[in-house]
Amino acid sequence: MSADTRLPIALVAQHAYCPRCAWLEAHGDTVDVAQIAEGKEAHVAVDDPSTGRSKRLTSVGLQSERLGVTGRCDVVEIGDGGAVTLVEHKATPVRRKLPVSLRTQVQLALQAMCLEEMGYEVAGAEIWNATLRRRVEVRLDNDLRDLALEHLEACRAVVMSPEPPPPLEDDPRCYRCSHVSICLPDEHLGRSPARRISATDPAGHVLHLTTPGAKARFRAGRIEVFTPEADDPQRVPIEQVIGVVAHGNADMSSAVIREVLTRGFPIVWCTWNGRVVGWATPAEGPNGDVRRYQYSVDDERRTDVARRIVSAKITNQAAFLRRHAAPERESLLSLAEAAKTAPSVDTALGIEGRAAVIYFQGLSAALKQPWARFERRSGRPAGDAGNACLNLLYALLLSDALRAVAACGLDPAGGVLHSPVRNKPALALDLMEEFRPVIADSAFVWAVNNGELRESDFRSDLGTPRLIDRGRKALISAYERRVMTEFRHPRFGYRVSWRRAMEIQARLLLAFFRRELSTYHPILLR
């Protein structure tokens, strides 16, 4: 068996816990949560082979040609007669007792069979609980060995499958699973979870480099940002950064780029007025094989999802205007209904255009400051201050949508509603549609009506309004507050930030492309 087809013993053990979890891990969908960090901490003392002694070897490499597995044993103790004892280090920070899980038993059985094939006699196996500092013996009988072989063959079949196993239903394992935030078992079944979904990184923030001439470098675990007007740099711990957006001529060192990408987060570059000019994503990402399904969605399914996206966008626009007592709500709701039965993607886009004319009139009327109002939506160059603000906010929203799409391993260019002509990030544009009114437009109205953004925050270059540095920072600050605001998810019922909601919706798109879901359900506000 070649090295490429060997299965890690840890993956087989994961399969014993949950086959879907093993499939996700084999396809690169990893998470960074507290229990994984605690497990790694428990292995620090045995991760270095140089710390071993003659009778107690640490971090011992294992492999079996017959079984087609490879792995590593934390500790191998050699007895006086030459027989060896396996010792696996585990951590249970919550429990005060140590039940040996099936996952651990399968892991130890496969490790024992590897050592026997390598010519060693295995005298026994034990668990060392690093939390309770106690050892527990595990009996390696023939029944356990047969069970481990069954899981090995089943795991091999699951990993080779192009589609993941279905999620577990009402299973207590999901409460303790580290992968639940990317597996989304209840969300795939279309029901409200009975557990709380925690954010992937609740302390994570997107770092915006907004000051012209700013330079970012990486030093001692922190990103240091130097600006022309400040003598001392601003420092941000790298652990709190989940993405970087560079605006205008702000620069960053290759060390910052390398560190952010190594940690699995994207970097987006924008012009000073908010046009996204490029992005970088890590070379290694999850779900690479799903992209072939992403590119081969048939017309019927594509039209169905396009209709839902357009209808959801218009519905959310109507909900946003209702909160500002704008009279255009009923007209928008009738167009949202019409979008549900649009016969083609082009027809749905036509309905979206008609709704946009009505919506932006209502959005302008909701602004309390006359200088911010506008007659119609215009792209670049912006014809007025309001459109200049919207251009920047939509670019920030696109940056977040790109981050969510990249986190799932999808291709930002493989869209359903939008076309990828001129290399546009079509799928990211699809994803951001339902969020435009509730995040970007909401941040705009909030910043204007509360006086955070002032008329003096603009200058005019040959009649084209430009945001000055203070105004751009005020608008980005309003956007960040809005995107980190928590709300109750209307479909699943739990509280979640808008930024995390984008990643959840991106994973629902992933499930649609993978045919786990028959269609895509956007967020619909009342």
C-alpha cells in the first residue's frame, strides 16, 4: 500500500466517534477550539522524541503495511522482558472521572497491531489522564481488535467517498464534538439546534489598514502598524486577527502576509475608495473536490437558488425600510413575491433592478442629514457623498463574504446568480446580496443619523466626492460594530453575529453544491 493511501490512526479513531467528522477532517475542514488546544497541551511533554529514555520512548512513529495505517504513539514503555506497554496521553478538563471512549480504544488497538507487525510483543495499553494525573488500563482483547479493523475498513470507504455521510440526528455526540460549528448537523436538517453554536473565534477581528502610508510588520506574535502621524505603533496580537483588509497605499510586510495565510485567514486589498482589487487565500484549504460540483450546477437548480437570493434581498430591503417608516415596503414585497417565480436568472436580475430603484429612494429618505441623500444609486465614480459611502461599505461586505467563502474551500468565482466575467468574485457577490441592507446599508444610516459621519468628512475632486481619512475610519468603525452585532437567526433560532452568519450561510451553499441540501435558504428578516 502506498504512502498516499495509508490512513492516519487518529482519523480511524475519529471515525469511531463520528464518520461525518472523519470525512470533514480528511477533506481539510479543521477547527481551532478549546478542547483541541487542551489536548495539544496534554501532549507537550511527549511530543518531542528527544525527551525519551532507554526504557520509556516518546512520540514513537508507527506504521503497518498490512493494515495500511500510520500514526504516532505518545509513550512506549519497554519492560524487562522486552514486551512493551502503550501509554496514550489524554485530557478531560471538565470530568472528574475517566471513561475510556470507543475512539481511544480503537486508537490503542491499531497502535498495538502496528507494534506487533514491527516485531514487538505488546504487554498492555494504558491511558494517562493529564488532568487527573491518573492511569487507566485498557484491555486489548480480540473483540476490540476485530472492532478496530471494522472501523478501519469503514473509515477507508468513507474517506474515499466524494460525499460526506449524513449528519447525526439527536445524538449526544454532537454536544461534545469539536467540529459541530462546521458540520452544522441540525442546520442541514433544517431545524433549530437544541445547543448553542459558538463562533469559530469569538475574539477574532478583521484588521483594517486605513491610514495612507501605514506599514504593518509582524514581531513577537503581534502585528505592529506604523502610521505617519504617530510615533509609536499600534499593536494587535496575531491570535485576535481573522483577516486583513488593506485600503489604498497601506503596506504590510511579507512576514505579516505569511503569518496570516499560514493561520488560514485571507487578505484583501482595496483601493482607497473601496474597490476590491485582489485577495490572497491560503494554498491549503478544505473541500477542494467540491469545486467540481460548484462548476456543474444544472440550470434548474441554479435558477431556483438565484430566485431565492433575489427574493431574500428584496424582502430584507423591505424589512429594513419598515424600521425607518419608509412607504416603499409594500411595493418591494410584491417584487419579492414576483422573484420567487422568475423563469430565468436574467428575469430575476431584472426584478432586482426594479426593486433597487424603489429601495434606494426609501433608503435616501431614511437619512436625516440632507447632504447624505441621493437621487439614485451610482457606482464608481460616486456622484454624491451617499454613494461614496455605499461603495466603501459594499467593498467591506464583499471582503467578509470572500473570507466566508474561502473558509469553506469554495471558489469565489463560481457563482450562481452573478457571472464570473472579468474575474469577478461571483459567489461572494451572491452571498453578500441578502446581507447588503441589514449590514452595509444599516451601518450607513446609523453613521449618518447619529452624527458619526459629517459633511466635512468629504472633499470634492473635480466634482467627485471623496471620503477623507477621518470619515473613512468612522464608516469602517460603524461597519465593524454592525457586523459584530448579534441577532437571533430567523431559521435556526440561536443568537449569532452577522459575520458568523455569513460563514453559516456559506456552509449552506457548500452543502447545496455537495447535494446535501436540495436548495439554498437565505436569511429572511421579518
